[in-house]
Amino acid sequence: MAIIPFDDRDGFIWVNGAMVEWRKAQTHILTHGLHYGSSVFEGERCYAGKIFKSHEHNVRFHQSAEILGFTIPYALEELEQAKYDVLKANNITEGYLRPVAFRGSEMMAISAQHNKIHVAIAAWEWPSMYSLEAKMKGIRLGLAPYNRPSPETAPVASKAAGLYMICTISKHAVEREGFDDALMLDYRGYLAEATGANLFLVIDGEIHTPLPDAFLNGITRQTIIALAKARGLVVHERHIKPEELARVQEVFLTGTAAEITPVSEIAGQKFTPAAITKSLIEDYTAATRAHVKQSAA
Ligand code: PMP
């Protein structure tokens, strides 16, 4: 399939309060967010016309900016309206939304006290691509060359663009070795997460997931923990050492884009995605489409 560049598509992008023709949604080269990483973003999915956990994403978007020291100049309700306006303008019911907020061009130095805060929201179609059977084969993770930094070193709770620098380097490094994604440890050597998704392990029928004290506490992660508990599964949030992978039966990743992605290998160690992963995929699919069932009832 030919790749359609993201700057050369039909449609509309919401930029600073106005709907702008897709190809004209541009920013100047001398933009603080581009030079100094003063940018935060969200990744959201819309299922059958409804944005899943939309409010939670709006709140995190605001918090990510506050952590970097700036305020998004649109209230939560305004963001909510803008997201649905974008979906409507592009006629999307199964898709991905990408809000982004960044410092503009008024000052071009480390200090940027007076820079305007720009906010944009794009959306594109993104139906689920793989059948459950194909998904259950699992992806292969290599070990990332970078660790997640300590909260004293980086604003780890913000979905800040700058934190993804080490993710892209790590993902490229393992892709060169034939892996699908990279597993990152944290600054202490504990298991952390993949480059854009959280990590879950199944050990003897119970769920174990790393404590999110050095990386994003994903909205999907929180949803999966709730779904697992609702199923009566025991969930442990704790520091997990890489050596513990030896006693793990199932591994999966969670994230808005990844949804639940089963993992079949971590750097040579093999796992077989099985019943618990499968049942949580079913629960997650049902949760994202709960409004469809309700309206049909
Ligand atoms: N960690 C990282 C680094 C991510 O980019 C994402 C995706 N936003 C996640 C975890 C999962 O977060 P969520 O479930 O909120 O999408």
C-alpha cells in the first residue's frame, strides 16, 4: 500500500479555533516547539462515532502542558467540541485523533515566556486492521538501547514530544534487528514499557504491570486494570525486574493506538498469547463499543 504523506491529504484540521484546509495547516520554521521540544500531544481513538475516554484525554492534554509550564488556551469543553467538529468535517467514525499544543515563534531562545500557545487537532481514518486470530500471533520486542528517565531528569508524567526522542531511536534500533517494537527499562533497571504502549504480564493466572512512576500511566492501562478486576483477576502494580520474565506466561501491550497487542517474544524469550489476553481483548473491544450496544438495545 502506498504511503500517503501526512502533509498532503484532503480534509480539514482544526487550528487555533478555526477549521483549516488540510494542506494549509502549517507552522513557521522558527517555532519554539520544533527547536526546543515545547510541545505536548494526545492520541485518541473514535469507535463508531464516539471518542473513547475523550474527557480523560482532554484532562491529560491540559496536565501535560501545565507540567511543561504552559496553559492550553481552550477549556475542556472547547476541546471536546473541536474534536467532534474535526471528526464531522472529515466524515470519520472509525479513526484516530491527534491534538497537539506547542509554543510559537515570538521568542526563539530557551526562555519562551511570551510565546503564543498554538493548538491543533487532526484526525484520520484508522479502522482496526487485524483480525483477533492475526493479533494473537503476537509481536516481537527487542531491548531498547535507552532507559526511561527518572522523574528528577525529565517530566515523565507529561505526554511531551521531547520524551519520544529516545523512543524513536530505540524503535529504529530494534527494527534494524527485525523486531516490531522495543521494550524499555527504567532508570533503575525495572521493566517499564514499550516505545508507545504500556506493558502487562500474566504470571500463574494473575496480572502484573509495572508501576507508572517513570512513564505515562496510560489511559488504556487504567481501563485494562479496571476490566481485569471486573473479571475477578488479581492485578499487581509493582516494580518488576527483567529476570522475572522467566516465569511469565503471557505478555501484552496496551495503548490507544496499540489497543491490546499480544507479545510473542522479548529478546529471544518466547511467550504464547492465550486465554487471559484474549478475554481482555474481547472486554476492551466491548468497552470501546458499549455505546453501539446501548443504542441498539
Ligand atoms: N506510553 C507511551 C510512551 C505512549 O506513547 C502511550 C500512548 N499514548 C502509552 C504509554 C499508552 O497511553 P494511552 O493508553 O493513554 O494511549
